[in-house]
Amino acid sequence: MDSTLAGRNVFTVLPKNVTVSQSSGIRSAMEARKAHNRGRMYSGYRIRIFFDNSQTARWASETAMNNFKQMYPGTSAYRTFQSPYFKVTVGDYRSRAEAQAALVSIKASFPAAFIVKEKFKYPALDNTTAYRVDTVKVKK
């Protein structure tokens, strides 16, 4: 995506002499596909930065999550309890390579961090940020 199109509808920036003809069937098929995928679960990767079952684990997990959110404000963080463990897991990575790249910087602040495979719904794409895509990772 070109940064000049970030957050904009491509049809609003076309020259006035360009006409786009699209059947209503294509539009409705795309909308149906988007609706179908909205609730779908995907296999992906996250980074576990906290995992403990001690007496202070609830408080420590909250602290770890708050510290992470301050250090990495654009990255999602999830705190869960799966008896008897409190866990804090961060990121929504589609590939292990993406997670591995993020792990390198996260390990500086959370040395015990490691990659876990999980099923989750992917978050909606941010329409205001341009992304450059290559075969290994997405860069902001």
C-alpha cells in the first residue's frame, strides 16, 4: 500500500475521467466473504512474557502487562488465567518469522519471553497506517 492511500478509499482518488464498472454480484460476494471470515479462528503466534502460579502471580501478571503496554503501545497484550497459571501473552503474529522478529526486541525487557502457537481472531487492519509487505514480515 502506498502511504498516500493510507486510510483512504482508492475510488475517491481516481482521476475524474476513470470509470469503474463493478457488478453488484462481486460486491455482495466480497461482503459475504468478509462476514464469513469475521468470526473465524486462525492459527498464529504470540509471545508469552509472563507465566506463573505463585501467591503473587495475579498482581505480577497485571504489572507485567502494564509495563509491556507502556513499552510497546502499538502491540496487543492479553492476560489470562488457566488454572493454576496466570499468563500474559502479547502480539498477533501470522507467521513464526514475524513473532521471532518481535521476540528479539521484547527479550531485552522480558528475558524469559518465548513464542507460543495459539488460535485467535486476527484484529482488524488499521486503515490509517501504511504497511509494506514482503515475504517474511510486515513493517510499519
